[in-house]
Amino acid sequence: MKKTTNHNAFVLNHLIDHGYITPAIAQQYRVTRLAARIFDLRNQPEPVNVYSELRYDDLGQRYTHYFIDDLERETQRGLRRVRAQWSERHALAAA
């Protein structure tokens, strides 16, 4: 599995679990090109509706805050659950 695929999966899972992600959070997990990963998520076969807004920290440095709304979070949670069930059944059938 390619590193970008792992990074895309991490970013998507973080968005689903927490509702948002920032470059500082992504860098803690060695995802240095967060904007590229968001681009990938927006342009995959099942696109994710990721929104962004420009924010400023306490020192006046600007950063982009990426987030998904509650409806998108529930949709993605459902898809994650269905994929996990399918993978489990497929693994049992192959064994």
C-alpha cells in the first residue's frame, strides 16, 4: 500500500472521528502535505465533502482548518462500517 494511501486513510479517519483536522495535527502523524490529501479525498470516486476556512492562531499565523459537517460524518461512518463488514465476510469466505 502506498504511503499517500495510508495518509489519505488517516486524514479521512481523523475527519470522521473528530470532525476536523489542521496542519499541526496532521504533522504529528507525519502527514506534511495535508492540502494534497484533502484534494485526494475530494476527488476520489466516492468524494468526501471537506470544507475549509482560514484561521489565525494566537501569534497571528494563519492556517487552514478543514472540517466535515455532521451529515457527512454519519455518511462516512456508515460507509466505514459497511466496508469493514464486507472485508470481514470476504476474509471468512476466503478461509
